[in-house]
Amino acid sequence: MTVTIKLMVIILLWNNDGSFHSSVSEVKNCPEVETFRAVMEEQRMSGSFKSWVAYCQKIVFAQDDPI
């Protein structure tokens, strides 16, 4: 079995029309929390979306090796 670990940023947006949008990106380093929060809050306050949540974490992917 091969194990691959990726550092990912996951963003979930609650849009003004009630729908949701998600995005996932691989990153080399997690963004600085306060800077990221300030950018996202500025967008929320300008009316781009209702609410948001974001995570940056290591994700483990495992796959079977070919025989």
C-alpha cells in the first residue's frame, strides 16, 4: 500500500442565495490565520457571501499497489 500525505486548504462558503460553494487546494504551507481571516471577513462584509469556514490540514491518501 502506498500512502501519500498532502497539505490541503478546504474552504466552504454559504452564499447569499442559500447555496454552498466548496473549494479544495493543495498548498505548501498553511496560510497565516489572521491574514486569511481578515481577507475572508472583508469579502463577507462586502456581501460576497453570508458565511464561511476554512481548514488547513494534512490529508492522508492510501492506495493499493499493483500486484
